[in-house]
Amino acid sequence: MHDTVIRGGTIVDGTGTASYIGDIALEDGKIAQVGGKAGPVKREIDANGLLVTPGWVDVHTHYDGQATWDPVLAPSSWHGVTTILFGNCGVGFAPVRNEDHSSLIGMMESIEEIPGIALADGLKWNWETFPQYLDALDEMPRAIDIAAQIPHHPLRVYVMGDRAINREAATADDIASMRDAVKQGLKAGAFGFTTSRTNSHKTPDGSMVPGRYSEVDELLGIGSAFKGMSYGAFGVNSDFDDETEELKWMTKFGQDTGRPVWFLLTDRPTDKVRWKRLMDGVTRPAPKAPWSQPRSPAVRSVSCWESIRHSILFPSGRAIRLC
Ligand SMILES: [Zn+2]
């Protein structure tokens, strides 16, 4: 007898085959049957008229704050997401010193539109380092799986203070300290490290984020933390001011460390073949460099007309918002 049967749903099994109607049976917490008619069962779930699919893995979210207080992680879990990755775009809440709590909240609100009032209410700040942040995340059972990345901007402020906020170049000592912190974070279970080099990310006063103009020495120096690791990826959100140079250092990171580097493949209405040039950089230059799959967050630009940021990135969005 099966433990659970999801009965009569429209199954989209993720293999690329057309959907079909059937049962899914579970035994001992594992899928025992997909399709067909399942036999006797202790618990039955009627899925007639509903889609039954594998769980979604959302590789770009900003749940860094909510994940510390919300075991349900709505709305992602409501939508069928079973694993989320956060700490993208170089923003997050660790490492952090007491005096920087509100500026990290402001940066998250300004860049990712997560209301600062909710973050200020929910964050307990019972951590300083990234490993301590992971411990805080571990304190509750969850509806879905999570993976956290070490964000560059808080790390830069943690190590360099006001010099990071003023976007000064990192010294060799700064770079070594950031590299060591990333290494510790990776060893404690971080999924990876992210940075952002885009003008669309600004602090509440309109300034560029601390890592916007980080030099290649800093990026590769921090990236050297991945040497010898058997897991972990380096994520980048970039305007690609100089596409050749950006692709060059990312390729070098992959060759130096053997770890994947990924970037957001975003579209530009004013440059319709940009994505093709960037994809060329992924597939052409260095077979030894392990590139992961680029992705596009452009769909979000039309997901919310109340948005203060994403919908105004495009002329059509601006026109509608002005109506
Ligand atoms: Zn992001």
C-alpha cells in the first residue's frame, strides 16, 4: 500500500514530454510511481484539474531577510518553488557590524524593493559573520530548501568601512581579508559569492553600490577563496561596460579556480544583439573555463506595475506608469 497518492492530476514530468493525466504515488518519503493508476493508499490527494510538476529551483531571489523569520517563504513556496537561492546581486545582511544594520536594510530596499519597514521589524541581527548568519538560518525547520550566497557589498563595508561606501579601491590587505571571509563562509556552507557591477543598483541616496567599480584584482583576489573548493559558484550582475574585459576576468576566474562563474544575461531594448555577443563569450573563448547557464530576469520587469524600479527600466513600462 502506498503512503500517499496524488490522484488524477495533469502531470508535467519535467522530461520535455507532453503532459498527461495520471497518479503519483509516494512511499517512505520518495516518489514510487509516476503516471498510470496507483493502487491502495493511506492518504489520497485529489489533483483533478490541477498541474503536478517537479519543484522549481529559483536561482535568483532576495529572501536574505525573510528567510531568517519565515519558515514558509511565501510566496515562492505557494508557487511550487522547492529550493531558493538568495544573496544575489551582491546584497544581503552578512557579514555586518551593528552600526551598519540600517544601511544594509536601505540598500536592500533601494535595490530589490523589499520594504525596509518589514526588514527592520523582522531582522533579529543575531549574527555578525557569514557563518553566524548561516547558523541563524539553521534555527528553524522550513517548508522548502534554501541556499545562501555571500554578498559583496556588505562584505566590502564590513572590511573597508567608509572607504567601501566611497567606492575606493581595495588594498592588498582589504582583498586578503575579504578572501578569508569568503573562504570561511564557503566552508560553513555558503553556496557561493555574488557581486554587482550595474548602474541600476543604487543606495537610497542615489549613489552607486560599494562594489560597483571594484577592480579586477579585487574580484580575482576574493575569487581565489574558491581555489581548492569542490563546490561554490561566483555570481555577477554586470552592465558589461567593457564586454571583452568582463568576460576575460570571469574566464580567468574559472581557469584559476575550476569553479563556475555565472552572470545575469539581461536584455536591452536599445541593443537587441547584446545577448548574442555575451553568449559568444560564454561558448567561445575558453573550453576549460566552467561557465554556468546565464539567465534573464527581464520577465520581472512586467511582473508588477506597482513596482518602483523594474517597470521603469523600459520605455513601455515608463509610459504605462505615467498614465
Ligand atoms: Zn537580484
